[in-house]
Amino acid sequence: MNERIKEIEQQCWSHRVDGTLIDGQLHFDTQKFAELIVRECMEWCDAHATINGTAQQIRDSIKKDFGVEE
């Protein structure tokens, strides 16, 4: 994982599950993780769409910035 994914991951750990406090255990909120990644991609597209032009170029740039391998 690259540093941006790790930063997003850190935002998804808490002592709560669905608003309920858990004694001493951390919970990873997978829904929040997915939402933050999608929001990040949307913001990235908004910022770069006019610069890069095509959908393929945008896709490739997101892939590179998030360190995704195929």
C-alpha cells in the first residue's frame, strides 16, 4: 500500500461499531474505508479531469497515485 491508502486506513479505526462503544477493542470500519477511497477518487477526478483529458488517462493516473497493481 502507498502512503495515501495508509492515511485513509488510519481514519477508519475506532472503538465504536454502529455507534456502540466496544470495550478496549478497535474496530475497522470497512464501509467508511470504501467511502473515503471513493470520495478521494472523486476529488482527484474533479481536480485532474480538465488537465488529463480522457478517462483512460484519469484511470491510469489514479492507479499510479494509489499504487494499484494489476
